[in-house]
Amino acid sequence: MAAFPVLFLPPARQGACGSAAWPRGSLRGPKALICRGCLILLHVIARGKIARSPEADLVARYEKRLTWPARLTELPETGGRIPEPVTPCRTVLLDERGKALSSEGFAERLGKWRDEGIRETRFVIGAADGHSDAERAAADLLYALGPATWPHLLARAMLMEQLYRATSILAGHPYHRAG
């Protein structure tokens, strides 16, 4: 019988969801206990179909790179039903009047919500006319990808890249080179 090498892992502790977790660095703070069940579902909800395009390829590329669970939901330009959220949930509206956060600030916000036990964060990209005043008032964060106005397809790709960058920052991965 062949001998198999024994792997020594650090002792597991309990994560926010109650399951076994191992320490992992978090942005500018104490080491957090992270397990796959403690990660936030990153749910991008967008109006309109992206179809086959270079932008769709970028969205798919960053979705594959994400280590956090992600879901993409496309709705028609008008109507359509947004799926029920996993609670507790945060809603982020991409809005030209929103707050432009640095990549580190965006990562910090996601890390804070993760550490608070938030299960889903919804990133809503509106139709051509944007969001209603009621939707803006109900949102937890109005987020802008800068002062310029971007086509919806590019906004999806840019959002997915920022989600990948933020989760890489939180994991201590060298993808983000601040300086």
C-alpha cells in the first residue's frame, strides 16, 4: 500500500456563517475568518441583452476569474421580474449621479458588508433612462464608474472587472497594483 503525504492545515475556526473557516487577510483590518459560505453573492442585474460581442467576452472572462459566487441576470428593457434576494442583502445602483469610489474604497465596502454577514449584493444597471427616484432612495449605494457616461455593455464589463479587482484586493492577490 502506497503512503500518501499528510497535509497539515491550520486549525479551522468558525466563520460568520457557522461553518469551518480559515484566517485570510482582509483590507486594512484584522484577519477575517472566511469560508465559501461566508462570501457574498455578487449579483449583477442589467436591463437589455448583451448577446455575442466583445463586451460579453470581457464579462465572461471576469466572471470566470471571480472566486466569490456571482450571478448575472438580464432583464428586458421594460418590465421583467427581478429574482428574490438572498437576505440580508445590499443593493447598489450604477448611476451617473452616484459616488465614484477608488478600487480600494470599493473593496473596503465589499469587505465591510462581507464581515457584517451580508449574503447578497445586487449591482443594478438600469435601462437607457436610468433609475427612478424611488429606486435611488431605496438603494444602499449609488455607485458611479467615474464622471463620464458609459454605454451599458461597457458598464457591465467595467463593473465585472472592478468586482474582480475588489475581491483580489481583499484576498491579498497581486492583480491590483496600487501606488
